[in-house]
Amino acid sequence: MKRADADASLAPAATERRDRVALWTHDIRAALSDVIGGLRLIDETALDAAGRLQMSRVRSSGEALARLLDSALRALPGEVALSQGEPGNTNLCRFLTVLADRWTGHAAAKGLDFELDLSEHLPQVIRVERTALERALGNLLANAVKHTRRGKVRLRVELCENDDLCFVVFDDGPGFDRDLLAWMDGLQRGSAMPGPEEPGAPGLGLRIVAQMVGLLDGRLEAANRDGGGAAVEILLPGSVWRGPAGNAADAATGMADLADLRVLVADDTATNRFLAARMLDVLGAEVVCVGDGARALALLDQERFDLALLDIDMPGMSGLEVIEAVRARHDGLERLPLVAMTAYETRDWRRTIYDAGADGIVFKPITDAAHFATALRDFHERSLYRRGAGDPAQGASGVLVDRAVLDGLLEMTGPEMREELLGKVADDLRAVRDSLSRAASRSDAEECRAQTHVLVAVAGAVGALGLQADAQLLNAAARRAETEALPRLAARCLAGIAGLLNVVAEERRKAVSE
């Protein structure tokens, strides 16, 4: 049989194996998502201190497992990688806090103390392959906890000489034997790793650490401490953790700083994903990209994000469906800031997106990084306000109305039409106020939805960002028929309407006097 014929005869079997793998990976991810989602539903306020500690441990371990599982599954036939394992931005403090949550619980289970010791002047964002750093530190901490019978395990992170970022794990265990220390020292001189059966061979955990540190372009050092115990250090040179573009904050001078945000980008077009990820990367955000809505929803189940940027027009599960699915949740995920990406700027389409529960819209193509950064920061702050931060009569940054939006609208209208426009805004607000007040008193979800549909558009047009966010929240509750929440949410909207009517009245007085 010719080679081509043999390959053809194997094709059906290969296709069948690929399909079986795809089904298995789908079910594995779904089951893991259920575990993590179930943990989110547990009311930690009902637990004692020890219970909350173990809950943090299990939740952090579950999220780490999800990332490791995705890294493993994406190598299987028929799988699409979530990322290429390339360095990306990582918020250092958040990364270390999650790691500490996990290992504090592990240490406590053995009767040990765990300490996270952070020096001053640490960088806010580092550029590394997150999973590799997580695996390296995780295996070092696992070894430290395993070999320490009493006392403490400590993770010290500091910025050392020559701009090295140093992660040091200290333990109160028995220390390393001489052969193992010799092997660790030999790594710095390029020595090959001994086989598993050779004298001085490290265990699997240390072998993984060495491999991950190599992937990070770092160095691994170890020593026994005076008085007992061991110290193992991972050093990342500044040229590695800062990345080729230098400090993100320096590169993004004059732009909104997104270094505190972890952003999920979902778009079926590789070019759009690349452009959005590159802009977010320069702005300091930590970015994860996926190519479809179903994967985006699965990842939102498995990991924590501060904002999701969703292409509305993806095939299969669209971004609009992802937004609706998230807003229909009752496990806390429904509060996640969601921003839509679309190329269509029609009024009806905007209303459809906002009715689905989006916090904002970014129009493609995205070409202006500064505007993009400002918009995402604004949408994120609005959503924080929508979740309950701040005074109901104030906007996302303590201001009822974004003056730039309102002044731009009034200038576009022109002096001769200004008073007429403001009169129509006031009429719309009063009509919504009266109807919404009646609907809330009757817990009429359908009428609340209809009135907030109008209020979202009017508030957004004049820059009343806090009121717009409240209206979106009430609209989402009305669509889910959450009647018990309607009076409370409506009261926030009514307070915002009252404040906005005062602003409109003042602007009308100015228009008449000019």
C-alpha cells in the first residue's frame, strides 16, 4: 500500500479519536466549572475562621487546577490553545495574594504557619508566563510544606540588586542533602539534570521547578539555613520581567492605567484579538484571549476577571448571548463588568446591547489606544458603582454628570436648540419617574423593563453614567423577574432621576439667560 493510501485509511480513525477527545475535554471543563461555580455560591459569612481559610485554599487551588488543565488539554488533537504560553502582564500583588490563599490553607492543615513577606517598591505589573511562575512557586511551596514538621513556611518577594525580582521560599524543615545542593548549584553552570535513578537526583517537584525556571529565563539557587531549614530562590532578571517594551506605565504615559485589571478578550477574528490584547498589554492590563463565546463563558466560570471584552458577532455563541447568560447568574458573576465590541453603530443595535446587560460598547476597529483605555476604565468604574459603591445621587467618580459628554451634546445641538433639547430630556425623565414609581410599587417587572429601556438611553446621552448604570441593573433584574429586588433598585434610579432633573433645570436657566 502506498503511503498516501495508508494515510487515507487512517483518517477516519484519527477523526474519531479527535472527536472523542473533544467530547472528553468539553465534559472535563464543564465538570470543573461546576466545582468552581459551586464554591462561589457558598456563603463564607456562615463559616468560622478555619472554614473560611480552607474555602480560600480550595477555591484558589481549583482556579490553579483550571489553568493547568487548560494548558494540558490544549496540546491534545482538536484543541485550540487559549494562549501560546508567551509572557504576558501579571498583577504581582494579586498573583501572590491568590497563591498565599492556597498555601496558607495547606500549611494550616499540617499545623504550620505560612507567611507572605512582600518588600516595599515591588512592581505592580510583571511580564512573565504566569502558569510557569505559578508552577515553579507552587512546587517549591509544596516541598517546603511537605518537609516541614513544625514551624513556618515563608515566601519573601523583593526587588534585589541589578533589578532582579527575587522569590525566596524559606522553611523550618531538615534542609537539603549535599548531593541535592550540588545539583542545584550545577544548574547555574549549565550541568545536565541527572536521571531519576542517579545519585543526587531531585524529586519530581524540583525537576518541575527547574524546568519552569528555565522557561522563565530565570535562575534557581538553594542553600541550607544556619540553625536549620532551607531557602530556595528564583531570580528573574529585570530584562525578563519588565519585558522588551519596558515598564507598561512608562509606555502608556498620558493614558488611563489599567494595571489593576485582568481582562478577558473574546473575538473570533485573530487580528482583532491581537490588536485588543496588544493595546491592553501596553496599558498594563493582564490579558487572556479566546476565540468564541462558549470558551469565554467556560473561562469566566473557572477564573477571576475584572472585565470581559466581548465581540457581539461571534459565530456559535455570540457575545450578546454571553452577556445575557452572565447577567442571568446568581453566584456573583452577574456583577462582572461586560463591554461589547461591535462594528455596527445603529441606535437600535446599541439599545439591544445595553438591554442585554452590557456596561458599555467599544466600536471596531480599535485604533486609538488612549481612547480605548479611557473607555474601559470608565466602563469598569461605572460597573463598580452599579454594584453598590457610592451615593445614589452621584456618578461613578463622585460626579452626577460627565461634563465632557453633556457639554459636547449641548454644543452639537447649538444655542438656538439647546433649551428645546433640555426640555425634552426633562419631559422624558419626568415620564420615566412617574411610570417607574408606579411600576416599582406594584413590582411590575415588565413596566420596569420598559421604563429603564428609555432611561438607559436618556441618561447615557447626557453623560449621567451612574444613573445609566443603575438603570441597566434594574433592567437586568426586571428581565429575570427578580421582583423582590425591583423596589430597592428602582429607588436608586428615582434618586438619580431627581438629581439629574436638578442639573437639567440649571442648564435650562443658563440657556434662557444666554
